[in-house]
Amino acid sequence: MEPPENDSTTRFALLPLLEAIGYVATGWARLEHNINLAIWRLAAVEDADGACITAQIPSIVPRMRALIALVHRNGGTPEKL
């Protein structure tokens, strides 16, 4: 049974959960964006062009594979990161 829409107690009880979900979603989005930026920089492409490329990579695993390959391609040194 779903709670009534105007049940402020239920809404108040859900606030910490919703806040936690927001933090996780924001953190994950930030992580993915930073991975994209690293790929674009190592590939030496403009951000808009890089966005066209990384938008075609559906999940974080293949993006990480691309990032690792680019790091190796660029000498694999920490300075390249």
C-alpha cells in the first residue's frame, strides 16, 4: 500500500534517504565526467569533439579501458594523468 501523497511524516522520513541517493548520483556523475576529461586531454581533442566520442561509450568499464590505453599510448607516466 502506498502512503498518501500528503503524508508529511513519510516525506520527512524519506529525506535522508533521498539526500544520500543524491550524493551518490552526484559523485558518480563527477567521476564519469573526470574520466571523460582525462580521455579528451590524452586524445588531444577539443571538449566538444571528445564529448561526441565518449558519448558513444556506454559505460564506465569501456571508458576506463580507453583511458588506460591512452595512458599507455602517451608513455604511461603519472604526469600524463
